[in-house]
Amino acid sequence: MRVKRRLLRHPLLIAIALCIGFGIVGADRVLFGLALGRTIELGEIDVFIVNSILTSLPFLALSFRQKQHVTPWIIGLVWSSWLAWGWLQKGVAYQRHPDGSGVDLGGALIMLFAPFFITAVCLAIDQLLNMRKANVG
């Protein structure tokens, strides 16, 4: 019941969270295509959706919090964008000068698990801000 109430109470925040995830992943695909002079690839729509939802994870978690702070959202946005930018640069560099090594599996694992780490950090920061506000007020 609690989740249902929060879904009804915070639909705008949930929409913003999803827009952030889809925006970061969409921008990554667009920039990858433009950097290499290729068409923008959206053929694997299921991969695009999963990547977007994973990228949205920190923001979705924050949108379900009872008290809202802007700082964790900004930190999550900066880290998510920074990681996506780094992965984009690696991909473009490899496509321009392939060395036959294939996908960087370490980087791929970082990109897979980063949303969970970013979520944990953002929620911890949000909790700290809530505790600080409770102690001050």
C-alpha cells in the first residue's frame, strides 16, 4: 500500500527520473552515431529500455523518498552523466582505431553495476541531509 500511495503522490518525480535515464542513454546513442558519422542506432529497443531504466534507478529511488532534497539528484545526475560520457569516449576511440581486443569487460561491469552504487550513495546522502535537517529543526 505504501508504494502505491507514493506512486500516486510523486508521479512528476517518477516521470523526471525516467526522463533523466532515457535522456542520458538516448544522448549517448545520438552522440555515438554523430561522432562516427553513422546513423543513430535504436534497433535494439529492449537493450535501450533496460539501459535507460538502469540509469534511472538512482532517481527512481530518490523519487520514492518521503522528503526530497535536490543535492542527491544533482550528484546522481553528475555521476551518471560522467560515466556515460567516459564509456562513450572509450567506444568512439575503439571504433576509430580498433585493436581487436573487443569490449572492455571491466568497463562493461562497471557500467552494469554503477547505477546500484550511485543509488546507494544518493540514498545515503539523502538520509544524511534528512538527519541533519531533523537535528537542526
